[in-house]
Amino acid sequence: MLDVANKGTYIMKYTIRVWALGAYPELSIEEDQYNNLKQARHCLSAALAIEEKYELLLSNYLDLEKECLSITSDYMVRSSTDYSGFFDTRLAFNRRVVNLLTSTKLYIDQIQQHVKACLPDRLDIGNEVKALFSAEYDNNFEYRFMEALRNYVQHRGLAVHSTSLGGQWTSHDEDGELEYKTRLFTHKAEVDSDSAFKKQVSKEMQEKVDLIHATRVYVGSISKIHCEIRTLVTPSSQNSRNLILESINAYEAINGSKPVGLNAIRSITKEPVDETIEKFPLLLEWDDIRLDLIKKNNSLVNLNKRYVSNSTNSKALQRSSR
């Protein structure tokens, strides 16, 4: 049934058809269906943005961990101790930490608007999302520390004040290994007297804060929040996907084949051709990326208790295989 609305002497109509030259069938739809499809696309776009920003955050976190492993491996082989080498090492870590803190700022600042776009009828949803972040802030010193450090890095100085590279034997037994580690530290003395660093947090700090440990707790907390946000938006995003898929299938039924360049169109009837007022594509390939990101980025439970090892010790390998 064609849904029409008078606009002066013109008639508004809503259709689904291929936006291309040629003789393609046209599927008439109601105005409500057109508006629902428009909202569905808006919802999926916001849901994808949520996953993209989380992927950006995790990628920057992984870069920091990989930088740490790379520098540790290099030190294990070359044992460089010159000043220039230490300066380059600290600079490399600062670059990775700044990238991570920037991506977390992007995620936290924009996540509420994306969730609201997925759930436009939930007027309280912004406060619910904010409460998720507040809970992690209240429950974890490392979360509070990383938030304060981010503000400090944005306005004052760098995050990594010292690094420690070295190795020690895991045991004095025959199967003992010389294990190398790299540690990064933020010094309380460096931030305590600076007004850009939150005083309440600096009071909680030890003389040195292990940045890798703090980062793992922080990213683990954001992962927990993100999984709860996924739970909130999943029903809406799944309904939106189903709505668009139903329209694609309905058009495919009259077209006889899978359509390429399918659009929902709002237009005014005119002679010799209708005047297009608005259109948007109906496709789901781009939303498949969102689903792939969900599968790829699972919950990071106990991230602060995880670490990577390439030990060849048979006893260690036996423990890890249990």
C-alpha cells in the first residue's frame, strides 16, 4: 500500500528500489516503515561505532604490550645500557601510552551518544552508561590512576618516568631459566606537586606505580563495561538488522535476484520524473564488520593476571597445558 501525504499540490511517496540506471522494480512502503528503516540504519551505524572505538582502544593496548616484548627481547640479546638507548626506550613507551590514553578518552567521551542512538526511547540510558564507568572508577585504584594520568598527559607531561630492564634466574635448579622483564613506572614525586594531576589519586599512589599492571587493570575494566554496553544494545541492533534484512528479502522476491545498490527513497511525485527528497542505502555487508568485531574482541576477564611467555621450560609448559 502506498503511503502518501499532501505537500501543497504534490504527493509524498516512499519506496524501495535499486538506485541505478535501468528498469528496476519499485516496492512501495508505508511512511512508518520508511522511518523505521531509517532509525534501524542509524542504530546499526552507532552500534558499529561502539565496536570500532573499542577495537581502536584494544589495538593501542596491544601495541603497548608488543612494544614491551620487543624491547625486552632486544635487551636480552644485545644488553644495551647506553643513555641514548634508554632515552629511546622511554620515548617509545611514552608514545604507546599516549596513544592508548587518547583512544580511551575517545571511547569514553563518545560511547554515551552512540548508546543513545541505539536506544532513542530510553531517556535514562545515558545515566545508566555513566554509572558503569563510575562503578569501575570507585572500585579500582588503577582505573582512577589511569584517568588522572590521562589528564596529566594531555596538559602537562609524559606518563613513563623510568623503565627497568633486566633478567634473573627463575630458580637455581638445572632447569632454571634466565627470565627477562621490562617494567614501566610513573613516579609519585613527578606528579604529586602538579595541579594537573588529581590530588586525591596522588595520595593513593606508591612511590612508583607499575604502568603495565595499571594498564591491564584499566583496560580490563573498560572491557567489562563494554560487554555490559553490548548487552544493552544487542536487542535493538538485532531488531534493526532483522528489519533491514526483511526489506532486502521483500525486494529480492519481486526483483528475482539479489539487489545491488538498493535504497529506501522518499520522493515527491512529479512529471516527468519524481523528485527525490531523501534516500539511504539498504545493505548489511557493513554491519557484518560489527558482528566480526564482536566475535574477535571477547571479554578480557582477569587481564591483570595474564602475561605472555615464550619459556621452553618443560615444567612451565606442563602447567600451562593443564
